[in-house]
Amino acid sequence: MKSLSPSFVLPALLILTVSVPVTQAQNPPNWVEKKQDQAGLKASISNWQDDRRDVDRLSDLVMKWDQVRLSGDKIQLESIEKRIAAELRNDLRETETQVRQADREAEQSKVEVKRSKRELRKEKHDGDHDRRGRRDDRRDLKDDKRDLKDDQKDAAQAEALLKQKQETVHKLISLQKEIDSPGKAGDAALTARWRSLLEDYLKLSQEEIKLGVREVQEDKTEIREDRRERREDRKD
């Protein structure tokens, strides 16, 4: 069995740089907020669909690897192993991108919480006696805090999944080197371990899909809340 490429994991993937600063600004116009909501939902759906396709491709390759390994066709086996390596590299890059996106959403939610708090303080300072308006603003703040909590949880889980995937790939590389060492070719125990690590990676990818479904649901909830807020603003 040939070794996986030394460039199996790109150096840039070994260091997580997910903190993206978000500049606090004045309340955006409704059309800007609406556009941001739709863009966020579109990105979440796209990521979820990409993750599903990635898992399907990798699962198919693992099954082909099993079949070819039993047939003893070394040339075809080497080809499939190269495709598996490429698939893992691409998947890690996509996961890293999703981590940065999740972190950006969490930072944006912080801005929205600060904005809601600022609006309530301003109303209190100005002596605003509109009880209904104050009640709506308190509800908006509660919703924004919940969204922030959800986004922070998603960002943390996305980062944890990326780290676990990277660790699994490092183990695959290390094990592959051992398999290719003198006297280890065709070692059944090592080969089974390599196969098990691929299954572990697939399980992590399945968790990523579940996270994507949750993010889509959260984005849809935020869109409904923002629509309600805009309707209330027009009434005022």
C-alpha cells in the first residue's frame, strides 16, 4: 500500500485562525438586515449540501477501497488511495472555512445584542413611556441573546470537529508510514486500523451534517424574528 502524500494536510490547516473582528456600527437599514439574513441562510444550506456530498463521495471511495484491496489490484488500489487523500484534503479545507463562517456569525450576534441593549438604554434615558415598544424591545433582546448563545455553541462545535478531523488525518498518515515500513506490507491488523480511522472520519463528517441542519433551522428562525421586528417598526 502506497503512502499518502506528504502534503496530505496543508500547513495552513494546522493552525486555526477563526477570530474575525466585526466592527460595531449603527442600526442597519431594514433592506441591509434582510439581505444579510438571506445570505446567511443561503450559505448554511450550501454548506450542509456540500457536507452531504462530501460524505457520499468518501463513503463510496472507502467501499471501493475495500473491494479492490481484496482483489489484490495494486495499481487500482493506489489510485483509490490517492483519491481518498485528495477528498480528505478538500474536506478539511471546507471545514476550516465553515469554522471561520460560524465564528463570524457569533461575532455578528454579539453586535446585535449590544445594539438591542443600547436601544433599551436610550429609551430609558429619553423617558420613553411606550410600554408596548419597551416590551417588544425586551423581547428582541431576549431573542438576540438566544441567537448569540446558539451561534457560539455552533462555532465551538465546528472548531472541535475540525480539530478531531485533523487529529484523525494525522493518525492515518502515521499509520500509513508504519504499514509501508519493511515487513509490515499486508499486515491485517494495521490495515484494519487504517480502515477504522476512515470510519471515524466519516462519523465526524456525519456530525458536521447534523450541525449544518441545526444552523439552517436557526437561520430560518432568525429570519422570522427579523421579519416580525420590521413589521413592528413599520407600525411605530
